Amino acid sequence: LRTSVSFTLSAPPEEAVFQPSGPVPTETAVSGTSSTQTPLPTPTLTLTPTPGPTLTPTVTPTPLPTSVILKGIRYEDQKNRWNYCGPANLSMALNYVGWSGNRDTVAKAIKPGVQDPKLNFIDQGRSDVNVMPFEMVDFVNSGTEFRALSRLGGDIELARKLLAADFPFIAEKGYYEKDYAGKVAWLGHYQFVTGYDDARQEVIVQDTWNDGPNFRIKYDEFMAEEAWLSFDNLFIVVYKPERESELMQVLGPYADPMWAAQKALTTAEEHILTTTGINQFFAWFAKGTSHVTLQQYADAAVAYDRAFAIYNALGEDDVQRPYRMM
């Protein structure tokens, strides 16, 4: 998504370049220069998700509808607040299942900022510039009567299954926008996904910032390296407790978070082999995130070092160097 509307942000972070210590990979395909440093081996797809047992179907599965647009969404935006896409999207997801709060109710718990009585509520939260998925899931599970889960490795096919079963979801993804200084830059963003249209090859999202309610995004754009893959295709589902078994059936193997992480790892490795430059940076970073979830920390360290070796070779233009990644 590339737009021309200014984005109200706190001051951007320092555009420091992280240089991994020790041997890092040679990236001649990216930088065009040679290096005496030790190259890493070409990645291989070593963690293909293990499929479950094959069952002989006794009935023909019901095909998914070609279009789903969920009704009853109470749209909320993030405007007049600082870095509020997390609270606004979670509030929409919770309202859909019957909650009565709003974005500020969520923010007070997951984005408290500094508790300075001299500041108003909005300015107190200004310094809290990021909301992690686990904070959102924990808020639902510990602070409401509803339930939430997150998984890595989502794709369009799973999105269609969830939406057809009346389970909208929040996707964590990348987004290009102009910041307060007028620079186009990449940043993290949440979007509430509430529909799809196979004929037009589009998902339908509630965008809390510039693009507004019922905004359509092409499948390919939504799945791109700089978009959903930049956060390892992470998604959050908020649901009523009595529908948990139904959700698990829809998720299938994704019900197991380790299976989902392995699926995400395979996806990232496939993108590593077919991309260069900034897109390969996102793919290597996603590979590291998958390894962390799988508790393969040495492999994660190697993947992150490879990602930042590519990052260092990118141009300093903000569109090329996603300096908000950390």
C-alpha cells in the first residue's frame, strides 16, 4: 500500500545500521561488491511441515463461497491518537464477538505509556510506540470473557476458510506511508480482515488509518514480502469460548502453533530463494522469527545476521531501508 497522505507519528527512530559481529554472509547479489567474510550456505527447506495422516474422505467437502463480506463490523479508526492501530483493530475484533468497550479501553491496558498526572490520556500513551501481538492476545484472554489466539504462517487459503466460517482475523503486516516529515517509509501495521472476493482476487480489510473501512487489497499485494510476510504471516483470531472447537476444526493443522511456525519457516525459505534486496531482507527476518518460535535460537541468530547483512547493503533511502523493523 503506497499512499500520499501524511502519517502522524512520533519522531522516527535513529537510522542506525546494525552490524552483526563475527563472520556475516557475503551478499554480492545485493551489494555488487566482493567480501572476504565467510559466506553462509545456501538455505535449504529443511523444516517442511509434517502433514497429518491421510484420510479417505467419505463425503465431498463443501466448497468455499467465492465471496464473503462479513456484516456487523463497528469500524474504529486510530486517528487523534499516537500509534493506535493495535488498540483500534483489537477493539473492532472484540466488538464483533459482543464486547462493549472501545479503542481507549484496550489502550489503557496494552499501551499505558507513562503515568504522569500532568499529561492527558493521549499524551501519556504517546511514548508507547508499539503493541506486540502477545499483548493483544493476553488482554483478550485475561481481561475479557472472550478468547484469542495467534499463529504464524497464514495464507490466503486459510484466510478464506476462517472468513467463510465467520472468524475474521487481525493481520500484522507492513505498510508504506508518509511520516510527519513527509518521507515515505515502511512501518508495521495491523489490519482487521473481514472479507474476500475470489473474482477480484482481493481481501477486504478495515484499515484504521488512511484507507478506511472495507478497503480492498489484491491477494498478491497482501501476501507480499513487505506486507504480511514481513511479520511472518502472523494473524490473531478473537472468538467466543463456545466456538473454540469449531475454530480448531477450521484451523486444521494450524491449531498446533509449532506446525504453524514450521509452515511459516518453509514460506520464508521459499521467498529467500526467489528474492533479492529488501524483499530478501524481510524473508530472512521472517525465517529468524520462525526459528525463535520453534526455539531454534542458533538458527535464528544466523538468519537475523543474514537479514541485517542485507539491510546494511541497502540504500539509505527510507523506502529501501526499513529502519522501524526493530
